[in-house]
Amino acid sequence: MLVYVWSRRNPYVRMNFFGLLNFQAPFLPWVLMGFSLLLGNSIIVDLLGIAVGHIYYFLEDVFPIQPGGIRILKTPSILKAIFDTPDEDPNYNPLPEERPGGFAWGEGQRLGG
């Protein structure tokens, strides 16, 4: 699913599979599925990931920008409360050790003058 979403969001990235096959990123999930098939593994998991990734990509990136489209998938507010960074406080004055470069020493005085 993650590979599918990444590959759809980066359509112009050129990829190389074991130095044998050159392709663009949107084909990566299909190449990986073909490799699983060559190894004799079941491709059910690959097909399921492609299907779920396609549904997520459509609902998150395609449908909201269509005329009359809305954003159906929304992050729960509890996760936003836990993981969002707090807004910057314009009145915050950092301690001297938190400032880039250490302390603010000021203009200083010219030597010998």
C-alpha cells in the first residue's frame, strides 16, 4: 500500500530493478508483484496492497480536487492533539543557551580605539 501511494505521488522517478529493468515509479508495485510471482510466492498480498493503496490514493489525492469533491479521510482529533506541533508563540523569548550560536554578546567594543 505504501509503495503504491509513493509511486503514484512520484510519477517521474526513474527506477532500476536489479540492473535489468528500467521503468518509472508508477510501475513499481507491479514489478514487485511480478518478482513475487517469479519467486513462487502468492500475489494475493501484493494485489491487496495495490487495491488498498489505490483506494487511499484516490480518496486522499484525486477525489478532493475534483469539482464537488470533498476530503473524506480525516485525521482523528486525538492524533492531532498528540502529534501536531504547537503553534509558535510570538512572545516567546528563548533562554540564551537555546539561541543559535549561544549567547547574544552584543555589539562589543573596538580594540585600540
